[in-house]
Amino acid sequence: MAETHEGATRRDFIHVASATMGAVGAACVAWPLIHQMNPAADTLALATTEFDVSGVEEGMAVTVVWRGKPVFVRHRTAKEIEEANAVDIGNLPDPQADSERTSKPEMLVLVGVCTHLGCVPLGQKATDPRGEWGGWFCPCHGSHYDTSGRIRKGPAPANLMVPPYEYISDTVIRIG
Amino acid sequence: MSGPNFSNPIVRWIDHRLPVFTFMHHEMHEYPTPKNLNYWWNFGSLAGIVLVIMLITGIVLAMHYTPHVDHAFQSVERIMRDVNYGWLIRYIHANGASFFFIVVYIHIFRGLYYGSYKAPRELLWMLGVLILLLMMATAFMGYVLPWGQMSFWGATVITNLFSAIPGVGEWIVTLLWGGFSVDNPTLNRFFSLHYLLPFVIVGVVVLHIVALHRFGSNNPLGIDVRGKQDSIPFHPYYTVKDMFGLGVFLIFFAGVVFFLPNAMGHPDNYIPANPLVTPAHIVPEWYFLPFYAILRAIPDKLLGVVAMFASIGVLFILPWLDRSPVRSASFRPIFKIFFWVLLADCVMLTYLGGKPPEGIYVILSRLGTLYYFFHFLILLPGLSIFETPKPLPRSISQPVLGSGTAGASKENA
């Protein structure tokens, strides 16, 4: 039947076209319902923190809150800086030179969140366990970080993140 | 299809227009059930009853709870101290979650032992696995609501699991959090979903029961019901048996609620959440420990997460992994041994999940994980080919009445 062939094609076209329009419409409605779950404007507005690092003495570490997460500010000793540089970068799980991770070598600024599953590593207090490389140690699943916050051993896949920050004066940093 | 004759004229009038009474009579009264079910078959209806207990206590708790980071912990303490019987309702709800998992795990292992997942009950089984997944999501989000230290860090670790997904992982985690860390938006949405998901579970349970009633219950012999002599009506025989089982269950449940209400909890959750300090040992609730052990057994982040989800994924495809036509382990001598090995393996993984990830615990976790996947992916398909099952009885009545059927045994006498 000749007209079946022609009719079926036209009807198929209408089926496909209306189903496509329906799918596009559903996607347009779905997006606001998904995107409402992303950070709201007021949450995003709190996205920077300023901190005066002059009070952090050599060998001392301070934890600052940025975006609800801890940020580690550590005034490293000469020995710690030396240890961080005396590493064969090629052998690291997440290769990165110490110089790429600091803007002033003595002042290390890191997001204090383990890159494995988000626990806060220990090592900020002098009495904390600092792991085998003298940096930080995550008690949840046993990741060791060195004095540059680089992952050396354990399940974490990446180095402790360096947050975006800049010195807005000689001693004040703005994180975020 | 002729319905039952109801004597009450109002019931008759309603039933003629809306046949709910006929439906209930079919599905809960005359519903033919194998007559040889043992007590392991109590746990299905028991799980349904616990679900109702959780719904009722949960709705009541929501009348007093405040889902805000500044008030959540305090509102839970207020429930415990000031709300009339709040302590009782919260302890029933908190321990009810543990008992729900105890009942459901027994129900699952009963299905594993007697081959209840085999044709024609594959979809019934898969709906059950879906219920388990929904229960896990609901329990996880419920545990976050008191906003103690374990709530907060459990939420942090579990949501971070999704960051292992290549490419879109970070995006998904931010979407789950509604911010840059677990915070007030996270608590709000978890409360919303914790309220929603139990009703989704009720929906899937209805499908689970529809699929069950299509072919009826499996039974300890694992053979099909051959006729009237093999089955008895659900009511009063199994309603009474289920009520008796419920009574025994409630003795244990009440014992824990009244005398050991915090035995299955973690003391750190009575410390308000602190986003800057992680507790020294983060341990999930006991019912997640085997999966947590599998996650930690694998030293790679992505593969660990994949293995954890795969441990439930294999249950979905179990009906196609175990190809043996014999259902019940009673007639499968080798399968029976390895069933107990699997159970011991799961108990061991539960123990290891609660231990720190170091030394011998890591090695044992790896062996346990290896066996778990070996059992489902290699052993069961292999046994389907190599195992020689024992001869099956011809009917459910035969082992009791001597030969073939009730009629046949009379002829012989």
C-alpha cells in the first residue's frame, strides 16, 4: 500500500518531533530543580576570608575558616623548608615542587581537608601526630602528608589543595 | 472471579463499588502459602512491621526537630529531656533503624540460602535489593540529622565518596552539599529526603509484595507448590505465626530500647558537630561496616568506591550468576558449605570495618573482600556447572507423608 508508506513517514515525523519537544521541555524544567541544590548567592558571597599572618611565629600553625572549611597556615622552620625541597619530585604520587605551592616559602597556606574523603588531617598542634614526613597525618584512613602538604603515603590521590590567595599587604592574605 | 460472601451489608455495598475487601480477602486471607515454611520466613512481614514503626516514630519526631545547624543538636536534646516521652520515641526510632537492618539482613540471607532469587522470582529479588539501597540512603541521612560529630563527619566522608567519580565528581559533591562543605543547606536537604525516602520504600515494598504474590513464597525445599495439599491459607496459619514471631522480636527490641539504648550508637555523636576537628576514629553505623571495610581494603580511591558499590551491584545480577536449577541449599551440598563461608566472611568484614585501617586488619579486609567477590562472580557460576545436587522430593507433601501426594499415601496404606 503506497499511502501507508507516505502516511507512516509523516506520522513518524510528528511522533519524533513531539517527543523531542517534550524531552527539551522536560530538560528545561528539570534544570532549575537541579540547580537549586547548588550553592546559593548568600553562600557564594561568603567566599573570601582575610587573615593577618604576622601573628604566626616560626614553627607555629594556625587554622582559619574559609568557606566553612579549615585552612592551615603554617610558618615553616628552615629545616622544614629544606625537607620540602630535598625531594625527588618525579617519585611523588602527585608531583609538584614546593616553590609552586607557596608565594613566600616560609608561609605555607593549605586547605586542611584530606583529598581522600574530606577529613581534617592532624598536625596543626605540636602534640599532634604529623605522619612519617613531618607534615600532616589523616587519622581517618591513614594518609601521610609532607611539610609541603604533598601526599606521600596512603589512599589520598592528591596533595592538600593550595587555596587561591594573595598578599593584600605585607602581612595580610586574602583567601578566595 | 467470584468474590467472598460478606455478611455485613455495608461491607457488601462498598465492596461492590470499591473491591478493597475482596482484595484483602484474596491477598491476606485465602492467599495459598506453602505449608512447610520455617521461622526464617517470619522476617519479611517483620521487616514490614518495623518499617511502619519507623514511619510512625519518625513523623512524630519531625514535629519536634529543627533542621538547622544552630538548633538541630539542641532540638534533639530537647526531645530527649523535655518532650513528653520524647526519649522513648527517639530511642525506638534510633534503635529501630538497627533492628530494621538486622531483620532485613536475616531476610536476605534466608533468600540466599534457599535460592529465593531464582526464576521466577528474579524481579522480586531485585526489588528487594532496591529496598536495601533505599534503606541505606535513608538511614545515612537520618544519622546526619542529630548534627553530632559522627553525623557531620559521616556525612563528609560519605558525600566525598562521589568525588571519586572522574570528571563530574567535584560538581556532584558541591551539588549534594549546596555549598563548599557539609553545612546548613546539606542538613536541610537531608531532612527533606529523609522524610521522603521512607514513602518511596513503601512504594517499592508494595511492588515487592505484588511480585511475591504472583508466584507465592519460596519454601525450605525450594520446589514449586504442586497443588492444594501443598499449601495452607495465609490466615489464620501464617498471620498467627507472624504475630508470635513479632512478639519474640519485640522482647529483644524493647530490651535494647529500655536497657541498652546507646549500645549500637557512638558516644562521639553526643558531641555537637565541629567542622574543624575530625574525631580520631570515624566509624559508620554497624550496618554499614562490611561495605566500609571493602571501601578501605582497596588502596585506590576510585576503585575502593567502585568495589563498595559493586558489592551491592552483584546482588542485583545474582539470579544470573547462580544458574543451578535447584533452589534450596538443603539439596546442594557444596553450595551449602560456601553459604556459611560467605556468612562468616560478611561477619568478619563487619568486624574489620570497625577497626582502624592498619596492620593485620588491612590484610584481612583484603582477603575478605576478595572472597566476597570470588563467591558471587566465580564460585556460584562454577557450582552451577560442577555441583551434583541431591535428588529433590517430588512435592512438598512427600517428605511428610511418605510418597507422592496425600492421595497416593492413602492408597499405599
